[in-house]
Amino acid sequence: MSASLKLSELTVGASAIVREYPKTGSAFVRLREMGLLTGTRITLIRTAPMGDPLEIKVRGYNLTLRKSEAEHVLVELVA
């Protein structure tokens, strides 16, 4: 098992598994409703030129997140 890192620290093209995220707050309720759950595989597709927002692929669709939201989601890299 590799070390956890923040979703905001992933490099473009990297895939990871969601390991932990805050369980409270309206933004995180919205993320769970869109399928960002513990154990879900995600891939960082691209970042905006200034690094915010981030676009990830999750459950077959692309989702855009603010970097401030992504900093609270811990992931584990996968091959």
C-alpha cells in the first residue's frame, strides 16, 4: 500500500483511488452525490493554466473541482 497524498498533488494522467475525504459540508455532500466515494478510481485529466480548477475522470465522466476542494481529498496512487 502506497502513501496517501492530496488529490490536488496528482500529476496530469495519474490514476488514484480515493481513500479519505471530509464527511461534512455542502461541497462534500455534492461530491459524494456525483460519485466521489472512498474506493473510487479517478484519473487527473488536466488542470487549468493557473492550476485551478482540476478536471478528473470519475465513474466514466469528467468532473471539475476547485483546487481548494481537491486539497481535502486523500488518494492513493495506482498503476
